[in-house]
Amino acid sequence: MEIASLFNYKLEAIQLNLLLPVGISFYTFQSLSYVIDVYRGRIQPTKNYLLYLLFVSFFPQLVAGPIVRASTLLPQLKKEPVINSEQGSEGLYLIVRGLIKKVAIADLLALNLVDRMFDFPERFSSLELIIGMYAYTLQIYCDFSGYTDIARGSAKLLGIELPENFNLPYLSTNIREFWRRWHITLSTWLRDYLYISLGGNRKGRIRTYLNLMITMLLGGLWHGASWTFVIWGGIHGILLAITRYWQDTVPGRWLKDLTSWKAGIYNFVAWFFCFHAVSVLWLLFRSDTFTQFLEILSLISRMDLYIVNISWIVWVALVVGYAGHYLPSKLWHKLEYGFIRLPSPVMGGIIALSLIFLYKVVGLNPSPFIYFQF
């Protein structure tokens, strides 16, 4: 017993508590894309090491993306940055929009419902847990896309254009479309450097489905060395394979012949199932363990429908957040166009009022960005 205790003591003494750099997965992928593209002959290696370091450490998107290819960013960094008033106004608009998404929606939902729900799920009714699931689905989108808006806006103020990373993902009618709209730079990275390298769809149908599942398993592992992430990625891979099979075999025969109203019903049903599949899997993504995820599903299955733990501010954040997501894109483009055409004093006033509002909403204790941990 004494020998075993001594061994455990020595083992604990030599363990290292390493603090990994914030956003290590993002700039690792960015560096890998540079090396692979040079190897494949798609880009020429830069002869300026400081320029390469700037490419890897460009601060606006360093810690949470978007993942920018060397072919996109290096040519811009080589040139002297040029910025005009319109580009600066667009940058400020994106920064304010991102802050509102993050602070006024994501943080409010996290502080007033989501965090408490995952800490003590047994204290919530089934209906409240379902609402909490919708809240986390909105939180992770507003949190991550809000950071992307801030990163793109900050880059615009420096004369640099970063790619879009989100395109209204919760409008998707299938998982394949979802991954074309969600974290676009990661999806395309996995496609170009992993899925295609595995053979893509060039080696038959079965191999295509297997490649999709392997890609998403590794995509889940990219988020962290946890079984919840691996299973989350694996299930997405299975759903991608099923979607690919469905699209390759069924719709071509009859979907194109549907009348407009039948096609509308089909698209609504497809959207409904896709949105809820994604939402349920977000519960797995957020859970600390697979057991916690199963516990939440079990509590939801009780179907007790009272609501006592949802405050009015959560309802406001949910309504505003989802309404903003499902508003037509044209309205958002008009809003952005109107903002960048405002006189500078008016624009400055709107920005100042927005910052005061955000301070009043959350104060000095905002939650960290979710994707800072990856």
C-alpha cells in the first residue's frame, strides 16, 4: 500500500498542467493550409518570413477564425493597405452588429438560462429544457458569428477583407446545406484538405459515405479530445451520408415534378427536421459528458409542460435573435447600406448609444467567446 501511495505521489508530481494557447486549432489549420498548398503547387512559398508570421498571427481572426487561406490573405498583406470611408463604415457596422449578437443575445441567454440549465438540468421542466435547447442553438450562433462579424469589421478597418463564415445556417433544409452555411471556412478546409485527400466521391458511393463520416469524426475531434465532440461529429457524418444518399437516389425522380405548394410543404418539413436535428446535437456538443446529454434527453421525455424558470429577458432575446436570423437578407443589406451612408456624427452617435446599451445589458462581466476554447 505504501509503495502504491508513493508511486501515485510521484506520478502526480511529474504531471504537467499545460495551458494551451487560445485558438490554437485555428492558426494550426491556417498554417497547415499554407504548407499543403505550397506542396501541391497551388501557391508559391513566401520568401519573407515576417510576412508569413503576419499571415499566421493576423490578430482579428487569430483566436476564433475565420480560417483564412494563404492565397486569400498573403496577397493582401503584401500590398500597402488602402481604406476608404465606405470600407471604414462597413467595418464599424460589422463590429457593432457582432457586439450586439454577442452581448445582447448570446451572453444574455447564457447567463439567464443556458448555463444554469446545463449545471442543474433536473431543476427544469421538459418544456423549459426544450426552450433551453433553442436558446443554446441561438447562443452558439450569435456568439460565433458575432465574433466573425467583429473580426471581419476590424480587418476592414485595416484595409483587409476576410471571408464570410456564416450564411444564415438555420435556414438549411438538410445537413449538407447546413455545413455549407455554418463555419464555412472550416467546412471548406475539411473538404479540400481531408475529404478530397481521402478520395472524396471519386471511388464509388460506399467510399464516399465512409469519407464523409471519417471527415466529420475528425472535424468533431478538432473541437477537443472529448467523446462528446467525437460522437457529435460522427452523428453529423452519418446524417451527411444519409443526405448524400437521399439526394443521389430519390429526389431526382420526383422532387423536381412537385407543384410549388407541395415543394413548399416539403421544404418546410425538411427545414423543421434539419433544424431540430442540429439543435439536439448542439445539446451533445455543449454537454460535459455523454451521460449528461442522455440525462437531459431523459428529462425532456417526461413531458412536464410548466414554465417557471424562464425570465422575460430570455423571451426577448429569443424573439429578437430568431427574428433577426429569419428576416430576409435584403432587409439586412438595406440596413447596412443605410448605416454606411449616414453622416459621420450620426454614425458616431449610433455607435455610442449601442455601446452604452450593451454596457447596461451585461455590464463588465461578459462571457468569453465559446470558440476561444478550440
